Amino acid sequence: MDGSEHAQEPPDPTGSRGRLRRRVGDRVPHAVRPHGHQGPDRVDAALAASREGMRTLWLSLAILAGTAAVQAVVVVASGSVALLGDTVHNGADALTAVPLGIAFLLGRRAATRRYTYGYGRAEDLAGIAIVLTIAASSALAAYQSVDRLLHPHGISHVGAVAIAALVGFVGNEWVARYRMITGQRIGSAALVADGLHARTDGYTSLAVLLGAGGVAVGWPWADPVVGLFITAAILLVLKDAAREVYRRLMDAVDPALVDTAEAALRTVDGVLATGPLRMRWIGHALRAEADIVVDPRLTVVQAHAIAVAAEHALIHAVPRLTAATVHTDHTPQGDDPHAPLAHHAPA
């Protein structure tokens, strides 16, 4: 047994017993007290990401609300039904900040005995709401385009309508870029999807601009025809946003992250091989579960020290990884220690 005065000491896996003892002495305190990658610092990083997301949402809300206000003035003056639809659309898009804002606020709550991983998944639920909003936007754009084909009508103040359409495009494109950049930086798929949604609204505004140009040269059918092409573009964006949210809900990660994690584990002293490695997103944070193979003659303390070093290496190597559960394993030297679990394995 470990600790027995008659037990044979395991060979030093590094080739120097003194260096191993020093590493164990350093790593054991590292495992039992908060350090640069544990507890408070991880919470602070999550809160910082949530605060950045909230700033992005509120600034986006202000920009889109201002865009809709400018367009509303032109709608009253011109009587343009196309611009009216775009204005209502931009106003509704501004309100998509609400489910994401709620999600970011929920994500700040501490884990409980029921929600043991915390509330980060609220962002994925918000992503579903945003995808449904994009789908509704594409349906509205298609309906308006077909309706104008069946019931053509003229508009006044065509120049003002064109300028208002440009304002709508610029406002939405700025918001789209800002949301997607922030979403990619903090790892929020929902915020990226919301940025794609804002981009679809910019396309809708361009449809209004092109339609106004067609009306100006005497082509009343130009507006609805262009609107149908823009509807197709919105559907392509919808596909990308839906795929992103679907992958997040299905715990998909970029395979390159798995490669990076495995390479980091292999650099840790005492890790002889790597076993299964799993990662999943919870909101805009990553968690990992990894198996590592160590020398079977190590003591529990030595194996635990290597596991802590492996987690440390993962956190440094994988962006936005906040925690990892590392299981130490070894090559069986006789009976398989996992035999009692064999009948629980999936067929």
C-alpha cells in the first residue's frame, strides 16, 4: 500500500526523484488553494465577458432605435409601405437585445444544486429565439415582395426614401459587425447569430433602396422583384445562424480545439498518453473532460499532481476554457480495473 515503509517506491517517471518531489511540493498547494486559473479569477473572466456582451447589446439597441426613428419620419412623409415594413423590422430587431440581455444576466448567477453547471445555457435558448426572429423576418420580406407584385403602387419623396434606406443599411451593418466581433471574442454563439440577424435587416434596407430606384425610373415592379432576391439572401443567412445555434445545442466544438487540447496534454511531464477528451460550450465558456495515462506505480498524490498540471496546461492552451476534469488512468498490469463498468458500456 502507498505509504507503507515496506512498499517499493515507484520509479521516478522524470528520471530524477528529487525534481519530482519538488514538482509535487509545488503542485499540491496549487491544487488546494485558488490560483491564477481557479475560482475568483474564472468568475471574474465570465463576468467580464457578460459585461462586454451587455455593452454590445445596449449600444446596438440605441443605434437601431435611432435608425428606426429616422425611417419613421420618412415613412410619414412618403407613404412608402416598403419603408414602413423596414422600419417596423428594425424596431423589432432592436428588441432582440432583450432575450440576449436576459441570458447574459442569468449567466452571471452562481451554480446551484439543481443547475450545477450554472445558467450559461440561457444564451443558447436566446439563440433559438433569434433564429426564429430571422425566420419571421424572411417570411415578412417574402410576403411584402409578393404583395407588391400583386398590388403595385407609387410613392412620393423617392429621394428621401432612398436616403432612409441607406441609413437603415449603414445602421444595421455597423450593429452586425459589432455584435459578431464581440460574440466571437467572448465565445457567444447567440450574439454572433444576432449579428447575422442585423445583417439580414441591412439587406432588407438595400432592397428598399433598389426598389425606390426602380420606381424612380418608372419600373414599379423593381421593388418587389429585388425584395424576393433579398429574401433568398436572408434565408442563406438563416441557414448559417441556425447551424451555429444547432451545433452549440448539440455540444459541438471546433475539432481544432480538441487537437490543441490533446497536444497540450502530451507536453505535461508524467503524461504517458491521452485517452478520450470531451469539450462543451456552456454559454460563452468552455469546459473539458480528459483522460490521461500515467505510470501505474505512482502514488495518489503524485498522480493528482500530474492531473492538476494537465488541467493547468489545458487552461493555458485552449481559449475560453474555464475548467477541466482530468481523470488519471494507467495501462492494466493484470486485471482490468475498469471491468466492473463493462456491462454499463453502450452496445
